[in-house]
Amino acid sequence: MSKLLVKLVINALFTVPLLLYYSTATPFQALMASLSLSILAFFLGDQWILDEFGNAAATLADGLLAVLFLWAIGIAYRWGLSWSELAVLAVVTAAVEFGYHLLLRRWDVRWYS
């Protein structure tokens, strides 16, 4: 549970300000989108893809998930996100996720040793 909490906080620190800057999202909408994306990425990317295919595949999946998820939410709420803004969000999300995956690896080594 603490791993998920760390992920929620780390992703929110980057995603929420970017969504507020690039879109017409309210602070609540940006926070809820960030939390929802993080939860999806945790269970799909960190619990399945990272274990099965490694950090590179999980990072790529997290970036693609960010584009698809934020594009769909942006359409639903009419946030006006362009493809270049979605690309920036995806690259930042992927970079943060890459670091988080490295943190998970260190965390697991310490936890089990």
C-alpha cells in the first residue's frame, strides 16, 4: 500500500501542475485525473508489465497509457489538450515512472534482504 501512496504523490507533483498549465481543468479535475491515471498505471504497469517485461516496457506502457487516458479525459471534459501537450505530459509521466520503477527495485531489494 505504501508503494501506491508514493506513486500517487510523485505523479501528482508533476501531472497536476502540467494539467493546470496546459488545459482548462480545474484543480479538482486535475488531481482526480492524476490519481486515476496513477492507480491504473500501478496495477497495469507496475504489478504486471514491470514484473513480466522489465523497466523499459513498463515505462513505455505508462507513457502510452498517459496519452490515451488524458486524451480521453480531455475530450470528455473539453480541456483543449493538443497532441504536443499530450506528448509533453506523456514524456514527463514516462520519465517520472522510470525513476519510480528504479525506486521500486531498490525498495524490493531492501525489503526482501
